[in-house]
Amino acid sequence: MNLILRNRNMERDPLEELERAQRELSRFFDFGLDNAGLFDRMLAPAADFLENEEGYELFVDLPGVDRKDLELTVENGALTVKGEKKETKEDKRFFRKETWSGSFRRTVPLPQAADVEKVVAELKDGVLTVRIGKREELKPRQITVAAR
């Protein structure tokens, strides 16, 4: 019996061909945005929502947004941050532009324990910090056990 060795380099794997085509298309449409797909677009600013013992904190990245261009509302158990980042009117010719401008809206559902009467917002160094207190009746309580 004779063994015939096949040259694997001459065969084409359909999955490898699809991956190669995807890499080529990604390279063709690459505008310098790492990990961004062809149709990805920033629709809302990035936000982090944290919980601590006293309440909740929302951090929203808003570089270049002026305080007077922001609007915060609490309605139907959700906090909405709306605003606009104005584009500079200077006549500039960009070689590459990765910053964004225009209107934005970000809505974050609030937990049941959030007290909408205790909301404080501050914009500092391009980060909007919103602190929301917890309702007293829903805060965890420490119960001491009596010894008899």
C-alpha cells in the first residue's frame, strides 16, 4: 500500500477564506478606530454606574461639554442625561478626527432603592458625576442580637 501525502498548503479551507476576507474588509474600512466594526458609532457617552452603602454614583464621560448644555431628568424610574457637545467653529483641516460632537442622550434605569429626591450632579474635568441617595427604608440595616 502506498501512502500519498497531500500538500495542505494547496487546499483552501472555507473558514480560513472567510476570515481572510473579513480581515481584508476590516483593513480596507479601518479609520483608526480599534475594535470598532464597520457600522459601530458612538451614540451615547460612556457611563459607569456604581452602588455603595449610601447610594449610587453615575459617572458619564463628557469631555468638551459645557455645563449649560446639559439637562438631567428623572422620570419613570430612569435618569436621563441629555446635552450637546458643540463643534468648534474654527476653520480647521483635520488629518484625522476621532472626537465626537453633536447631541446625545443617555438613559439609565434606576434601582428600586434609589431616592429621586436625593440627586446631586457635578461636572468636573469632563466627567459628570451624579450621586443618588438610597431610600432609608430600603437601606440594609444591621440588627444586633441580644444574648440572654
